[in-house]
Amino acid sequence: MTPEQTAAAVKAAVLTLGGAFSDDPKTMRRARQIGLTGWAFHVAGRGGALGDVRADTVAAALGFIAPDAVRDGWEAARKVAPPEEIAAHNLAECCRWGREHLESFDGVARLVDLAEQVVVGAEAAGMPLFAAWRAMPLPEDSPGARAAVLAHLLMEHRGQAHLLAIRASGLTPLEAIIAGPEGETGATALGWQPPYPHFEPLVRRRSWAEALTDRIAGEAFRSLDQPDRDELAKLFDDAADSIKHLTPEPA
């Protein structure tokens, strides 16, 4: 596979593995222990890697969440704890989830080795959220924890690549969401309020943006040769398959 094809091939597995900890009931329990709602923890847990910045800065970096929804979550979180501290809690939950669910995956050591080469070598210009997350120190160093964090970093990298691509295509974040598979349901979940734009005129530009996303995200995979790219894609798929049996535990 080419680097661009690799980015497309790993997309589903990276999104699954990189975001699974956020939906884990234990993560929600940690949010409540800190004194936060799940939404405030999500916004500050991701955006807090940027430091104690203004809500508008966080909204610009997150991109696809409505600015008013970002502001609500960010300001609520800042009343409880510094954003950097909340981000550290979020990272700890990512590590905890990886240790619990990926440590026993047979290919975890090789996945970490290959994925780390991609993450370390990735160009971060224009990707402040990815750069901020990559700079955060790991609270634990087990293979499962590292695998989960690397998947999350690649998820943030693709998200930032997609944000660049949709802006290059002339779309706003809301237009990209409306033209995507989740449409108005996805827009509502991310805090955008109606009236929404018609999706029909936007679909072609969004398809172009998706292809451009693969091209931008694929640049990071040039640090691997083709056999290693093929191997990493299979490892990600196998790792994602290994957690399909999981059922949420009570919070």
C-alpha cells in the first residue's frame, strides 16, 4: 500500500481503538469523581492539552464541535480544575483502557514499534491539537497503554488532517458534518443548532475533502516502507477485532 492508501486502510481501526476509552464507563466514572459532566470532561480532556487557553482557541483546534458547545464545556471544566490537569486525567484513562484491553493482544509490541515511528515522524504544522497531545508525557509505559495512546494520537492526527482538508475544499465544519454519513444527527450531537444547510450541494466537495484527508494523513506513513505499512494496517485491524467482544461494564 502507498502511504495514502495506508491512511485510508487504518482509518476505521484507528477511530475504534483511539476513541474507545472515551466511551468506557470507567472513564465516565473518573469524570464524575473529578466533579465534571461527561461533556465537560470530553471538551477539556481533549482541549486541555493546549493549556489554559481561551474557549475560542479550543473551538478552533477541535474544529467540528460547535463553538458554543465547546465554550459551555470548557468554562464548566475550568471552574473545577486547570485544563492541563483534566487532560492528564484523560490521558491516564486512555492508558488504563489500553492496559486493560490491549495488553493481551499478541501483536501489541510490534504495533507499538511501527505506530510509534509514524507518530514521532508525523509533521505537526497546522495541527496544534495533535502536537499538544504528542507532547504530553505518558503516565505509564506498558505496551497496551502505549498502543492505546498511539491509536489516539493517530486519531487526532487524522482529525486535524480532515479539518485542514475540509477548509481547503471550501467547506465549513458544519457543512462537512451535514454532508457526511451522520448528517443532522451528527451535527446535533456536536452541539450545532438548526437551521442546517442543505447537504446535496456539499456532497461532492466533501468526497474531495475525504480524499485529501487521506493524502495529508498519509504523509505520516512515509516513515515506514511498504511491507511495514502493510503489516501495521493488519495489526490495527487485528487489534480492533480483538476488542469487538467487549461489553460496557456498569459505571
